[in-house]
Amino acid sequence: MAINLAVKFAITAAVLGCATRKDLARAFAKANPGTSFDLDRSYKWLQGRAQPRDPRLYTEWLGLLRLGRSRDWILESSTEEFLDAVAGSLGQDRTELWQQAKSFLGKEAVEGSPLAFHRQMEGVFATYSWAWSPYQSGRLIRGTLAIQGSKRPGRLDVVYSEMLAAGLTRMHGSSLDSPSTLVLSLTHDQGEQPLFFSLLRPNAPSSVLIGHLTGAALIGPQPPLCTTRVVMVRVPAGQEEVEAGNRYMPADQKITADLAQLGLPVAAEEPVEHAIHHFLSGAVEQGVDRISTDLLTALAQLLDPLWLNDGTA
């Protein structure tokens, strides 16, 4: 939440013509001499490490932007929704406004901010999930996820591919994220058959993603709706190289051997194999498949060091 607010403060500064935090503080003080917008505290607000607690400040904020909205709307709206509303209210070009907001953040685009989060997410991931086709029941399917920055603020452009009986199939889409989740919404090249990933939001260096993959099976009679757990491991290899290895896999085939071929040799093979297969085979409890951050932490602790040590990836 606080991370999202940092960008919204930057958009506000841009639309008000504020070049610095002091300028932004003066704008709030001009609207209300008794404002709680404090310059010292604003450092944390603009770094996404805290958020204002005074409800009156949100009323002042909405007044500055000439928006007939609520405090909850400021807190809950996406960056895109906020940008559209502000640009529309004050008659400014949203693209230019966004560029000015990024310039305002400058060095404040630190590791905790959405800008840094989106940059750290860029890369290629080898993905492992259960095959949906009834003809491949009990097997894993290894796919490829490629993530890159988007021209749309607050988003990532994503491409997911699998090798099916008819050949390589690609799906394109974008991301939606919150402080705790990352959702990828995609469709196939022909614009049909939507596909959704609902993932736990990782911390840097984002070595692994886990969550659910939901959609409809493409191969089989009257393809059913399906949901499977999915593990995505960041690899050094490029998209085309990873896609070349897309395939169905026996459930007991070593995933660490596949990762090694993609430039990510894993020294502790057994713990990584156990953690990935343990997650993929997780049981449904009382009709609900719950994925906790503990599961992500267990995998990240094994894979993060491969991206943090010198000479790796």
C-alpha cells in the first residue's frame, strides 16, 4: 500500500508542477497551513516505507487534485486508475505526466518502490506445472515465461509459452500487482482462451515465483477448466533457448538437471528437488488450495543465493 502511495505522491507532484519534496510540502501547506504533510516524514512516504496516518491529509490531497473521491479510493486505486483520474481532472497529458512523475521520484525509486520491483522482475523463467490434457495426465509441463517492462505505468509485459501437440504456442498479456500478489492475465496469439497466473509477490532478487495457473485445457475432448500449482525459476538463458526446451516431463524427472542446462547449476540438488515437488504436490485442504508465503520463502532461500553470489547468472 505504502509503495503504491509513493508513486501517487510523485504523480501529484508532477501535476502540481512541484520539482522537489519541499515544493510538494508547500502545496499542501498552501491548501491548509495546519497540514500534517511533514517534510521529514515525506522521505519515507516517497520511498514507499510508510504512509500518512492522518485522514485529513487525504482530504487535502483530493482537494489539491480537484477529485471528488474518497480516502479509500486513494489507498485502493491502481497506479493507472490514479494517473487517469488526475490527468483527466486537471486536463494534462497522461504520458507526459507519467514521465514527469518518474523524474520526480529520481533516486527515490529505491528497491522497495514499484519502479524497482518491475525492473527486478524482468527476465526469463523456466516454469513447471501439472499438464492439463487428459492425454498427459500425471505428467509435468515445462514452459517459458518472459517478463519485460511495459510502456503502461505500473505494468509488466509478459509472454508465456508451451510446446503442445500442435507445436509451440505463445500467450501474451500484462501484470497486475498488489503489495502481496502478482497476477498475470494472458490470451493466446489468436486472442482466445484466456490464461491467468495468480502468484505470491517475491522480494529481490525474484529468483522464483509460485502460485496458481488457471484456464482451460487446449488438448482433449471438451477441454475442462483447470487449475494447477506452478513454479517459475529465473534462469540465465534467453527466451528462445528456454522455449526450445518446452516439453512434457515425467513427474519424477529431475528439474535441477533442466535448470543446469539453462545456465543455473544447483549445488544442493536434493533440497531443491524436494522443495519444488513438495510444493507442486501440495494437498487441497477442505476444498481450498492455500499457498502460503512460507512455501515461497523455503524455495527462495535455496535459489536466491544463486543470483546474489559473484560469478553466478
